[in-house]
Amino acid sequence: MLKEVIEDALARGERLKRDIVGQILKSATLNELINNRRFAETIARVIQTKDEISRSIRRNVQDALKAMSIPSKHQISSYEKRVEQLERKIDTLGRRILIKSKKKSPSRRSSNGKSHS
């Protein structure tokens, strides 16, 4: 029963949202704005300015990080890959050393250099 109540409320909410959006799209003011060349040009300039500001901020942040010798995300990623490669190489070398040491099991000798039997 609770499930049906929730589903009904969601369905009514969707209908209400569609109705409101429909009314907004039908409004004369919105249609006038959309069809107004100056309004469209202004919106285009606002979007362009926003993009320019974003690029400028990004460049300034990169320059500041570079000046402080802080690596970029790309550099850190590159370092991580290199560390992982080195870890694999060390692992491989460790296994090789272990295998070689097992193959060369030392003979048991006394302090005078003679083998015990």
C-alpha cells in the first residue's frame, strides 16, 4: 500500500512538473526573450565570458602550482605508474633471489671446514 502511495505521489509530481514547464514555455515573456536578438547575443557573450574566465583561472592555478613546484595531476599519475612498474620489478627480483637461494642450499660444515656426515 505504501508503495502505491509513493508511486502515485511521484506520478503526480511528474505531471505537475510537466504542466509548470509547459506554462513557462508558453509564456509570452519567454517567447519575447527567446526571439529577441539582443537577448540571445547577451546570453552568448555571458557563456563565452564564463568559458574565458574558467580557462584563465585554470591557467593561473597551473602557473601557481608550477611556481610552488607542486606536480600536476598528469605528473602524479605518471609517477604512480612508474612506482608500480618499479614495485613489479622489485617483486620479480625478490622471487628470483629466493629461488636461487633455495637452489644453492648451503652444505653444513663445521668450524674447521670439514663436512659432517
